[in-house]
Amino acid sequence: MYKKRNLYMLLTLTFIIGFLMSVAFPLTSDDLGWGSIPVQTYLRWKNLTGTSGDGRFFGNALIILLPKMQFFLHLLYAGTLTILSYLSTKLTRSTWLSMIIMMGLLWLPKIIVAQTFGWNAGFINYVFALVFPLWLLTLADTEIIDKKSHQYTIPILIILGLWSLLASWINEPITLLNLLSISIFITIYKFRRQEVPRHWWVLFCSSSVGTIILLGKTWITQESISGHGLNISQISSNFRKVFALTFGEYLWLPLLITLTVFSLLVYQRSKLNPQQVYAIQFSALLLIFFIFVNFIWPKTTFFPLSQNIILISHISYFISIVIITTALLFQDLISWYLVLASLFLVLPFLIVHPFGPRAVFGSQLLLLIWWGRLWQAYLPKPKWLQAITVFLMVLTLFCMTTILLPIYEGKVASTRLIQYEATQNFQPRYYLEVPHHDWWWNPSISQNFDYAQQKFYHIYPYAAGTLVPYQTWKKMDTSDPKKLVKELRKIDIK
């Protein structure tokens, strides 16, 4: 079981990392575009009920509001990661395992990090949205598995109902997962001939209403599905993209699972029956095949593997997880939920456009928690291994800081310059390049124009500018924008 002192240390570290990331990353893409929309314009009834836009009312409202109140945006980042860390601790029953899970999230492929942590809109719609389903799972783990019921007062029930409703208006796959999860948990109560606590009915009703409104606004429109000419060929192409990004580009998790599998064979073999041993050995072969195809073979100078072999390796990776769950966690309903929900979160993108790396974040988090439950159920947590984990967590914080500091420096200098330009009417305008582009997402910026920035900072009339490379301006004094502009005009920017 986790100790409170260790838990507080984990939550503090997670809060600090989340806050630093939010402070460092610049506003980009939709953060600028949506952030320039007046709140009253978005809240007009015709905009909420019209044919344009989607049903992510709560998520979109946060995307519009928070760029205008960035301190609260920083708190949202830090608070969300802290809550996810706490819920992971509850589900794995281990602070140490939750620490590894949080490190796993920080070292996701950069393209996923860029579209979640490095993009406020992506963070709200694909990370913050996970708080509710993980809380649901924690509640089910406590009440259905551990059989510790809760009795909520009427005011708390109203708050839960409102939360369930708002949580339905952030992200379509997670909205469907919320409603499906509540329905499954109620069904389990019914199957066991137990009385369903009233808070589950409140959650079900409010989630149902929110889902109907969301889907009525989003998925039944031609723009979401039929308007993209989907056919079997398109679905097959999407299948490859979804599986490649979900299972093919992240080495941290398969390494953890492989380490766990071999640890079971070495330390727990005598406690396992022959069928379990065979299942684990077969899973180990599938995992080794996956790691070899995706992370070892591409480093060689031999011929490239066919896409079919790569896809088979992705599928074999997921099959290995199912085999391990069947052999070792068959009676653990929460582990089955984590495995199936991780797949459910990405399957809608086989038919719904668009699919982006940000959609994979939830699947990876659920699979990391699944790994934590597997380790907690079968393997010890020696002091030396916990000490190594704490060291790696501190090292992660140090590495993240070395990455975030230059980004923050670029963000401050760029913002200071563009705010100065907003008060001046001169040409050409300059945009300072913020370093480490692979850690934050900004698809809108171009070499000579960034309409989103000009709109957000009210620079009129819109006009082309010049993007100044980081290596060019980093040695300049950026504290005085007026002097900086004079320096930039003296040099030949290529």
C-alpha cells in the first residue's frame, strides 16, 4: 500500500512539472485562434445550436477562456496531472507504480506530447477529459470490487450530475466511454442482484443527456463521417494509422511489460500453473517480435520491412496484452476494463475524421495503469527498485527543465516583441522563433506570416512578417523590444 508521505511527494512533483510545462509552452494554433474569440460571441445561442462547430461545448469554452486567464490555465495543467497521478495511485494501490506511470506519460513520443501537453486545446480535450472516466473507474474499483459503498448527499449528487454532463461535452470517444462505463457498472450491480446506489443513476441520466446532445451536434453531421467519402479502403488505411501510432511508436510501455513478463518467469514461476507459464512465454515471444520489428530492425542497414509485417507486429503486441490479462488477471474486472477501454478510445477514429496523435494519449495512460495493476498483483517492490524510480523521476524533472527553459525564454521574448508591435504600425514585422518545436505544436506559423498571432494580439492591419531563427536572436538583448527591432533590421535574415 502507498504511504501518505510518498504520495504527497509524488503529487507535489507532478504538480510542479505540470505547472512548469504550462508556463513554458507558448500559445499556439487553436489556442490563439479560439482565444481571440470573445466569450459572449461563443455563448450566443445560435452559435451553440447552429450547424457549424461541434458539440464540445465545455471543452471549447475552456479553450476560449483560459488563454485570456493564463494563471488558471497553468493551474488546470498542474491540477489535471496531479489528479491523474492520484487516481493512478488509487487504481494501482502503489505510489511507486504511479510514479513510473507519470514518467511514462512525460516520455511519450514527442508528437503525442506536442499535441497534448504542448497544445492547450489538445490538453483540454484529450488529457483533462480523462479525469472523469478515471474517477468513474476508481469509484467502481472501490464500490464494486472492494465493496465499500458511498452515500452522497443531495448537493453532492447535483454536483456529480453537473460534472457528468459537462464531461460529456469535451471529447466524443471519451463521452461514449463515460456512458458505456456507467452502463456496464450498473449492469454488474444488476447481475449480482445488488441495489444500484442512486449516484450511479444520477451519473447515468446526466451522461445520457450530454451524450445525446453531443452526438446530435457532431457525429450525425455529414462533415464528421460521410462527408469524407469513407469506404473500406479508407477504413483500412485508418486502421494502419491508428495501430501504428497507438502501439508502434512508444517503446517505454512494451519494455515495461517485457521486463514484467521475464520477472514473472524468474521470480514467480513456481507459483504459476503450467498454462499460465505457457501463456507468459508466448506473450514474451510476441513482445520481443514487436520490439525487434519496430525498434531494432529500423536501426539496421538491411532492407525495410513491409507494412503488413509491421501491422502484424502491432496487432501481436495488443494480443500479448490480452493473453497476459487472460492468464494472470482474468478475474480482475478493472484490468479488463483498462485493456478494452484503451482500444475503444482509438477505434472510433477508424470511421471518424480526423485522427491525430493526441487521440492516443488516453490509450497509453490506461495501458500504463494496466501494467501497474499487473505488477502490483504478482511482483514485489524492493527498496532498491523504488530508490531507482525516485532517482529517475528527479532526473525526468531535470531533463524536462532543460527542455522547458529555452522554450519559456523564447515564449517570453516572442510575446514581448509581438505585444510591442501591436502598439506600432511599422513594416516589416518580426516573429521570434521559439525553440524545441517537436515538444509543442504550432502548425499555423509560417516563414512570413502568422495570422493567428496577429489576430490574438490585435495587430491591424494583418500583414506578412519575418520569422527570426532562434540561433539568430538568442544572444540579443530581448528586454527592450524597440532596441531589438533596430538590431533585427540591421541583419540579413535568410
